[in-house]
Amino acid sequence: MNTRPHPAAHQPPRAPADAGSGNTAEPSWPLTTWQGWHRFATTNPPAPPQPDDPPRSLEERLAYHSAFVTIRTPAISKLATQVRTLMVLGRHQQTTARPSLIVTGPAAAGKTTALLNVGRACHLAHTRKNPPPPGSAHATAPVAYVLVPPGATAKTLITEFARYLGIPVTTRMTQTQITDAVCHTYTQAGVQLVLIDEIHRLNPRTTTGAQTADLISGRFVS
């Protein structure tokens, strides 16, 4: 991640309500916000029913089956190993481009599922190794998950990066100002891994798509 100083002093994200306070996080937070991602990453997958358990209601059964418990297949294990290796390499590269990885496959092959599984594993591994201080009002955000919007421009995409950590963005801000704020805040929040989903929506053969792709390669890879 290439960062430049920004005059605004942005704080790392506040821990959501369920991050140690005993309360339940707001269910309306989408996965493309840190609060939603934190809840996803720290919520245990639903356990299958045991032989001695009482029968579940129809609503409980539907909720269980809708959770889509991920099975750690050899492909997901290989992806997780590759991501961990690239993250280690990236921490020691200062003058060359940071390594990145593109996950490809046909529609409905499970690319998003694999990304989310690897991202959750990285989030949990980082927080186990680096727990926040007791009583801390802020928490690190080791993983960022961003969804490329349809017809994305460089400015709308960097705005999605800002939305993930709740960085204030006004209509008067230029793309450069938003980008500087994002890089500054992501560095302050301790982001180690950036997951960009639906990147196939960017068409590098168009001017808009090329500019958006340059934003990613110039700021979040180099």
C-alpha cells in the first residue's frame, strides 16, 4: 500500500457492539463495512445438529441451511497458503510492487466463498496474535473487503474503500483527496490484506476501466 500524508487525523475503526461488550452488533451492517466484516469473521459457523439435540423448528432448520457452511477443500487450503505466503513477502518489499493474487473461475465456482473463507482465517489469525489492549475503544482492521460496484469509476471505487472504514467523504472531495484519506486511514487501522470482489466488472479496454485498474495497481499493490 502506497501511502501519502493526509492532513486529517483519522482514527482506526471503533470496535462494534459485539466485540467484547456482550451486546449484539447491528444486523444491518453489510459485509462491505468493517462492522459487518468483523461480525462475519468472529461469528462461529452454525453447528450441525447432534443426535441428542431436540428437534429444531422449521425456522431454525432454514437458518442453518441458509448459512452455507464452508468445507475446507484442497483448493481453499491452497489459496490460503498462497495468500499467507504473499502477505509475508509483501511485508518485506519496500521498493518493488507488493504481490497480489487474482482468483479466477467460472460463474458459481465459489470464488467469493473462497475469498471470504481466507479473509476470515487471516482476520482471526491476526487478532489472536495481536489482541487489542483491554478496554481499548478502537481495534485493528487486518482485512478489508470491498465490492466493485457496476460501472465503477476510479472515484466510485475509492469511495467504496472509504465506506468500509467509515471515512467521511463529501461531494466536494477530489479523487486524490479521498485516496489520500483512505491510504492514511488503512495504514493507521493496520490493514494487512485487501480483498476486492467482482473485479471482473472492470474493463481495462475502456478509459474508465483502465483508470480504475490503475488506481488499484498504483495505490494498493505498489
